[in-house]
Amino acid sequence: KKMKSSNRDTVRVFGGWPLLIACIVIVAALVVIGFVGENNIRRILIRMFLYCAMAVVWNLMSGYTGMTSLGQQAFVGIAGYSMAVMTSTYLASYWVGLLVGGAIGAVLALVLAVILFRMRGMYFAIATWVIAEALKTFFLSWKFVNQGGGMSVMGRPTDRTIIYMVALLICVAAIVTVYLLLNSKLGLGLTAMRDDPDAASSVGVNIFKSKLICFVVAGIFTALAGGWYFLNNVSIYPNSGFGNSWTVAVVFIVIIGGIGTMAGPIVGSVVYIMLSEILADYPGWSNIILGFIAILVILFLPDGIIGTLQKKLKFEILSQKRFSQE
């Protein structure tokens, strides 16, 4: 009993009412910035929110279930073109474009699951990348979407506050959804499934169902973030919608912040966006510098910023682990 008590005391979990109050204060401050902040600050935060949403759900797949996808740009591109087609071709509201993009993201995830869930490890990762590249090639030759000429997103809201608030909502919804999943019955078997799927299956974990839920959730939120990004960006091209840079950015964010941690992608998105803003004047060097930073983190902070702090200081933020109360 003494040993159990000692083990519990070595890891402090920042949660409960203090965590809830801190989150409410942060979100409230971000809402206020949406109304009174300068345009440039809001522009940066919009990018941060959308990248954070994509990183959080990618971390759910790779960090907790072992499904490392290199093709998340497929959902970004599909949602971006859905937004463009619905608003410019069919003259629908951007709200309709956002919902259609999210729905198509869910359907695409369901369809891909049938193919991809037969694979593991690097085969799964490569297959996701190949599918994304195939979609890019298809859109480059599809006349309905102007082939490589791109499309414009029409009916963009004149009030930039709306774009800001929806981006914040998508980010918060992604974080809350992942947190609730990890603290549900499903979350109990995710780490076991990542480490040894066969062993997890032998003790009653439904591997297919768990993977499917995580994959569909990731597809929906990646699509919502991608569609809203291109609404803010006004236009989309096959190379911008289905470009590898989306997955590269998300992987960088999660590695920097700490893979397999809830707070890691949040911190990583802040670091990534700030670095990209600082390096914006050096387009030829920005990717090289970011890559060099990623290598340094992998070598000296393999658990990322949050993962390293949690190990050193023995605490966890937004923990999904459950501690014995005996």
C-alpha cells in the first residue's frame, strides 16, 4: 500500500476544477481578442487555431492508436474544394460549404478505413500518402474544378470576427472531443492497442471499432479546419489543398510539443506558427531551419517540450491516465 501511495505521489495531474477554470479564462481571453484584437494578431491566431485542431486529432491517431498518417492533406484538399464548389459553383452559403466538407471528410475516412486498416506501421503511413497524391493528381485533371487552375471561395464573411470565432470553435471542439474520447471507455484500450494490437485484442479491445472512431474523428476535424482555412484564404489549388506541407506541419507540431500528450499539440502549434511568422521573410531558408529545429528536438528532447517537462517535473496536463484510488 505504501508503494502504491508513493507511485501516486510521484505524478501530479493538473486537472479538475483548476484545469477547468484555467481553460475558461484562456478561452474567454481569446474570445475578447476576437473582438478587440488587431487584424494581424487575429490572422496569426486563426492559423494557430486551425493547425492546432489538425495536430490534436493527428496526435490522437499516431500518439494514442499507432496509426501514423502521412496523408492528412487528403481531407484538407477535399474540404477546401467542397467549400469552393458549394460557394462558387452552387452559390451556397459558406456554412453549407463547411458542413459539406466535414461530411465528405467523414465519408472519405469511412471508405479509406476499409482499405487502410488492413495495413500497419510504415505500410499504413505510405498508403495514406499515396492516396493523398492520387487525389491531387485527380483534381489536377478534373475539369469540374478547373483542373490546375484552382477555384475561388465566394461569399466570404465581411466580418473577420466570424472567421476568427469559428476557427476558435473548431480548435476547442477538437481538443474537447479528443479529451473526452481518451477519458472514455475507448481511451482505456488505446495505448495498449498502439503498443501491441494483438495483445489488446486478446483482452477484449475492439481494434477495428477503436481505430475507426479515431480515424473518422480525425477526418472530420481535419476537413473542418481545412475547409475554414481556405474560406479565409479565398482560393484553392490542387497543390495547395493536397500539398505535403500540411502533414509536414502537423508532424512538426506534434513532435515539437510532445507526441502522445494532450497538451503537446497545443504548445507545438504555438511554437510552429510563431516560428513560421518569424521566418516568413526567409522563404528559401524557413523549411531548412524548421527541419533543423525538429532534428534538434528529436535528438535532445525526444519526448517533445511537454513530454520532457512532464518527465522532469513529474506532472501531467490534461492527462488521460487513470490512477488507482486504493
